[in-house]
Amino acid sequence: MNALRSPLAAQIVQWLIAPGDTVRPGDPLVILEAMKMEHELRADAPARVLELFFGEGETVQAGDALLRAESLRESDIQPAATTRPDDLAASANVHRGDLKRLLEREARVQDAARPEAVARRHALGQRTARENIADLCDKDSFLEYGALAVAAQRSRRSEEDLIANTPADGMVTGIGSVNGALFGAERARAVVMAYDATVLAGTQGMRNHQKTDRLLGIALEQRLPVVLFAEGGGGRPGDTDMPIIAGLHVGTFAAFARLSGQVPVVGIASGRCFAGNAALLGCSDVVIATRGSNIGMGGPAMVEGGGLGVYRPEEIGPSAVQHANGVIDVLVDDEAQAVAAAQHYLSFFQGRVSEWRAPDALTLRDVVPENRLRAYDTMMVMNGLVDAESLLPLRTGFGIGIHTALGRIGGRPVGLLANNPLHLGGAVDADAADKAARFMQLCNAHGLPVVTLVDTPGFMVGPEMESRAQVRHVSRLFVVAADLRVPVFCVVLRKGYGLGAMGMAAGGFHAPVFTIAWPTAEFGAMGLEGAVRLGYRKELEVLPEGPQRVALFERLLAQQYANGSAVQMASTLEIDAVIDPALTRDWLIKGLASVQVSAPRTGRFIDTW
């Protein structure tokens, strides 16, 4: 570089070098002004400046030589210091005032800037919104959206007050990676939103509604899972910057609801979650909540305002109530466990894993008692089928007549449902049917094959049950199963009776990819005891009550049992095979390798309830 020439007609604003200086490629040399815009000229080769031809304030024409220099070799110039990425924050305290102001402003939204609020939170045994997000997301993966927002209250509060006391308008939103080490960067990305209970009680303000809507739109467009930490008190009446009367036009709730069935949606509740916050939580695929949580569509003020009594927050929707009624899918002790459960849940929708550990298959041979009247826990069967430590039971406090869980078999995620003989002998009541139907919808929406474990005497009957709309509730099993696009695999463990067994088998024993049975299985159009009493009523009534009638009943029951054995069912091709229980997992692995999940269907069905 022997000379530097002006690329345009301009005025010299400032020389950044002087004669005798050495410059490297890319170093700034001079600033020119033309048409009210400044232009920076940089060195294109190593050189030593010898002479400047114009002074600051002078006008130059295009092509004028601005300086004279002599060329140098790279080795003649001392290397420039390099800046590592982790030095960026330290290097930012230099001459750039705009960058300094930005970093100072950003720092004020962090927990470190609010030690008193953080201390109060920790005193309650809870974590901050940012601590929960840091635990959920992979290190340094979270990109925060809308961090500089403050509450829409400028007409009643100072800017300094809003910055200090309403950081991020009480909601942290962004996109991060969850389980990236297992599934890679692309599959791990997720939208994460957390109401901040230390800011205006985690209430929903106009700005954080805008932030929510922004992220929900991205989640839907990019098909990203969503995790919502929903703690907070609902709508905020104190936002005054917008001419709004009721705010009922807000699109957040509709936008959140549109995600249903499109992407996995996880809601997490810790502490108090009322009103609008609870409405969003209730729209989630799965609700994870701590034992200390309270969830309700109205908090104490709303309840009292409606003339419904005066209650403490702890009396409204405690976790014990909401777990038993099915609102809570996964009940945990604290926020750390809630985050771990969310990571576990999301993993089932992020893909297969290449490393897994098989359970001891031989234990399955002894799960079902030889005594056909002896109850047992089918959750033991689930644990004996899935990869070790992969099982995630859902809604364990509700509809306990059927277990539902997510798990992996050979690394592949699946949904599992099983009758529970410990409750009503495995009979399907209204709550169990609702639980199973919704679980199948969950698996169907997100493409998880379903494994159903059958041991039921049928649908629960009787006047009390019919008073609860049993007809409509249990019919959901058939309507939902008819719309499934995912493969179903059916294993009959013991009782496979009547319509209840058919409902558990996606509508009938030939609806699944295969229906297999263990040697302990028994079948009938209805419960065997009822079938004998109904079918042989005349024969039994001929005999007087007593030993003779009992003996005939037992003989007829034994005949029905023999006729309805698993081997007999297989011989008439009503089921596909009778297998050693220890081979069940092997059957499922090979069956899963033989099927594909169909594309989502465009049709619609009308739920029976």
C-alpha cells in the first residue's frame, strides 16, 4: 500500500493515524463525510504511514491521494491481541458507550440485580424463573426474546421504577435446547416461557402477552415443543398504557390452544397458579406440578368477589385435589424434579436413543399369579417390558382403573396403557375410560405407537355407574381408537372379556398389528361367572340352593374357562399367538420394526363426551 485514494468526493472528518504509525490490513485510517454519511477507509495491506496530504476539515475529490506509505511485511508488525468469546463481556467496558449502556440495561433483568427478590423466593423453597430455565435448557443454549420489556404502566410509573421493578414484564421467554446431548441441536430446540412470580406476582400483562404471542407463533410455524412455567395470579389490572377496557380480545389463549396436537406442550406449576395462568396450564398436553402448588380458575380475590366465601390461596386447588381429579399428570416434590420430569417427557417426542438397557425378561413369567382370582399390579408388567428407567407414568392419581405411561422399547418411544386389577378387578369405569381415551389421543397426535396390556372383566356396570354417563364415557375408547394413525399392539395378560377388552384392543382383537396372549389369559363374550349364571339359569334353578347347585355352577364355570383359554382362542385365530411372557418384549421390538406411523389424518370425529 503506497497510497490511499478517496473513493468519492467528501470532507475529511478525522484522521485515525499519524505519520510514522504502522497499520495492519483492516485497520481504520480516516473518516470521510459525504451526503451527511460518514465513510471509514481501512488499510488493505501492512504499511508504515509516511505523509498525510490533507488536513481534517478539507475537501477531497474522488481519486485524490490522501496519504503516502511504504509497504511492510507481516513479520515486521507485532501481532494484534486476540479476544476469546469468554472475554467479550470483559472487553465491552471499553470506549463504546452504546454497548456499555446496553450491557448495563441487560444486567438489570438478571437475578443478580435483584438479590432481595431472589432471597424471598429462596426462603419459600422455590427457584426463580431464570434458575428453572437454566436447569431445563442445555448450557448457553437459551436465546431470550423480549428481555428489555417493562410493564405497560408508563403513564403512572417512572421509567426507572419500571426497569427496576418490572424486568421483562414478569415473563422470561425464548428458545433453548433440551436434551441436546441425546438428540442433537435441531431436535433439542424448544420454546421456553416462564412467568416470574417475583415480578407483579407473575401476572399476565399486555407486554408479556405480546411476548407470549410472539413465541407461540414461532413454535407453531417451526414446529417447536413448548414448555411453560405457569406460576402466577392471572390477568393484571394495573397496565394503563393502552386504551383497553376488558382486554378480552387478547389472542394468547387461542394461540396457545392452537398448539394442541401440533407440537408437544408441557405446563409446569409450582406455587400459586390461578385464573389466566391456570387456563394456559390447562391447555397443555401434560401438567407437571409440585406438591406445594395450588391451581385454580380463580384465586381468593375472585372467589370472594363472586360471593363464594373467603379462602386462603392454599385452600384453592391444592395438589392433592388436582392430582386425584386428573388435572395434574405428574406430581413431584419440587421444581428440580419438575424440570427433570419435563426433560424426560420431551425426550419421548425427540426421537429414538441408541443406547438402552433391557430389563430382566424372566421376571414377567411370575407377575400374573397362578390363582386366577388373585389381584396383582400391571405396572410391574410395564416395568418389565420397557427399557430400564425409561417409564414415565402419567395421571397416576386419576382413573386408577387404567395405568397410562410413556416408555421406550429397544430405544423407541411408545405409549403404554394397562388395566389395573387392583381397582374394581380391572373393570373400566368412566374415569379410566376418559384417561385411556385422552392418552391415545396424545400418542396419536405425536406419532407414538401404543402398547395395550389387557386384564379386564369388561366395562363397569350397575345403577350407580350408569348415573355417571358410563355409556358415553366408555364409548370414547371406540371412537378415539377408530381415528388412530399409530400402530397398536395388544397383549392379553389374563381376563379378556366382552366390550371392555375390545375397547382396550383399539376396538377389537384384529384391530391391532398383533394381539397376543400369555398362557394365563382367559376369554369370553362377558365375564365367565356372569355367562354361566345367564346362559345356564334354567339348569341351575332346577336344583335347590346348596351344594348341588354350587357344584353344577363350578363344573359349568370350569367348562367355560377351558373353552375360553388362550390356546383355544389362538386355535380359532381370534388372537394371533400365545407366547411365553418372557418373549413379550422381543415380540414388541420386532413388531415395532415392522410398522410405520401414518401421516396425520384430515378427518374429524365427534367425541362421545
